[in-house]
Amino acid sequence: MKKNRIICGLDVGTTKICMMIAQVLPDGSLELVSTGYADSAGLKKGVIVDLDQAAASIRKAADEAEQKSNLSIDWVTVGAAGSHFQSFNSHGAITIEGNHQEVTAEHMTQVINAAKSVAIPPDREIIHILPQEFFLDEHGDIQNPVGLYGSRLDVNIHVVTCQSALNQNLINAVNRAQMRVKRVILQQLASAEAVLTKDERELGTALVDIGGGTTDIAIFMKNAVHFTKVLPVGGAHFTRDLAIGLQTPMEEAERIKKETGTVLTERVQDDELVEVPGIGTRASRSISRTLVCGILRDRAAEMLELVRDHLRKALGSDPLIAGMVLTGGGSMLDGLMELTEETMGMPVRQGLPIGVKGLNDELSHPVYATAIGLTLLGASKAGNRKKSVGKTGNSPWIFTRILQWAGNVGHE
């Protein structure tokens, strides 16, 4: 395998680190080579809080992936989250001068620069500039105006920013794990590449990626990103609520959540009991499964209300024709899909990652959506993939825009 045909995605999450190595085949498709997985340490709510611990976790996942593939990875595309990520929409316009008034790539750069000329605090930096729609002489719905004629070019863009210091901490953790960062990509953008269909991105959908420490939201309309938000609540908060409410160790609370947890009370019989180990030397005891359900449902309801409030503010009266897609490991909680439909009043489906050859049933799981999306986007950047991959009809729409309008962290 040639080095320039190897792609690596690194998902640095609050509760898990996942590294995926893939190769670009001659036909432009992507094939999984190996994966590495490790429990996270040194992160809270998506943010590095202990550099050494975080680096050790990243290195552990990398070692596993490299040993399986007999490869040594240098450069990685990293997925990141954290409530320090903020975003806004902006508008720019320029006059096209000259006799022919033909739009060129330089004009596109100029109008993008005009749109992003917004003052941001000195401790923040732009990581993504995502064009939504171009207008030529007030005619909209233009994805690529190059070659068209007109006198005025406008653009709407979505801008994602982060705290520079926290972003640098992430890069430093990867560097300390003996790898270099090509670029940092907001996790829900990577997940979207792996799980959303072309129709969903075009007609309007909300992607909700429920990770361990954060819940990441992105709204797509007309094949563009219109809203992103990172909420500081995720699956680990469900586990912590159980640990506190049941007075049991976190490890046991996680097990109880996975084995007996549900957010739908109608799925629980009144006489069902759950064995709950005590903390330290305290004895185990039997408690009603209804109590477990109540704790999980309360947390789910709170989280979904937050999501709903942000969607309402972002959308106004605009409908999401394609509904909502849930992905991420936290989305697997029993009954959450049904409760989300009830709360949101729209159709909801599970987002399973596809688009990469060699995915088995274990890897075609929401927990791997970000890592798989990162490899898909990395392959798009390399220019080696065809415009359609797998059953989703995905194209490198996100990555092309990220690459074109935002600078890289490093270079291969």
C-alpha cells in the first residue's frame, strides 16, 4: 500500500478514543484497514484537562490500529467537540468588475473573505467556513457560480470558531502521542458524512450526535450546514445520574444503563427488580427497575428539551422535511428513539455509518460514526475518491468547503 493512499481518522471523545485506518482503492472507494479503541482519560466534556493522560489514551488506540495493520501512522484528521465551539451565519457581497463580468474562483475567494470579515475575540479562531448559498444579481440557490455572468456576487456562510488554547491543547495531546494533526474537524460534521443521505442534507434534517460528554447538533438544508451547536451533556451524564441515584460505582451504573436501562416506562413491569452493587464494601441490594427508568427518562427529557429549544431558535418556522437523525454511542439507549420522536414531533431514525468497505456489524454502529466520517473526509481531501460512495450517495461536500475556506493545521 502506498503511503499517500492511507487515510487515518482519530475521534477524540470524552469517554472513548477511536482511530481508524483506511486505504483508498484504485476505483476511488475507501476500504477499512484497521481500528484502534481505548477508554478516554484526561478529558471532560470534550476538553483536554490532563495532557499526559489524554496523550496516553490516544497512543493506546493508535498502537492497536497500527499493530493490526502493520503500519506506522504520522498524520491524522482529528474530530473534536466541546462547548467552547461556537458558530454563526454571515453574509458577504462584492461587485464583479470588468467587461465580461464572469465569475472566477478569485471572485469566490473575495466574497468569502468579505463574509468572514467579522470581529471575533482574540482568544478564538475560525476552524470552519462553510458556504451555504451563492447569489448572482440576487438570484439564489447557486452552489458554484464560477463561469456564470453577473455584476454582483453574494454568499451566505456558516462559520465555526473555537477557543484557540483548548484547540491547541488537543493538537498537543496528539503530538505527544507521536502523531501530527492535518486538521481538526467538528465532530458532528464528520458524523454527518458517514450517516446522512443526500436527500436528508437537501430537504432538511437535524443530526444529533450523542457522545459521552457532549451532544453535538447540526442542521442541514439545501445541502449546506445552517447551524451547529455543542451541548455539554452526553451519555456519561446518564451514567453519573444512575451512580448518584442508586449509590453505586460508575462502572456498575454504566452496566445497569446498558443491560436494564430504558427511558420508556411502559416497557417496565412493576415487579421487575435490578441488583445494584454498593459502593466500597457496602452490600448489594435489589431496587425497582422503575427507579432506573425514571432516572434515565428525567435526564433524557432534559437533554431533548435543550435540543428542541436550540432547533426552534435556529429554524424559526422552517420545517425539517427529513426529520432528525440520532447517532453516537449515547443514541443507543433503549427507548430514546421513540422518546425523541414524541418530544420533537418529527420522524427520527438511527444513523448508522456506511460508505467504507470492510465494515462489519460491530463497526456499523453509531459509536463509530465520527471516526468513519473522518476517514471519508480525509479521503475526499486526497482527491482519490469518486463523488459517490456507498449507499448514502455521499460526496465530499463538507470537506471540500472546509479545505477551501479554512486553513490546515499541518501538511503532509
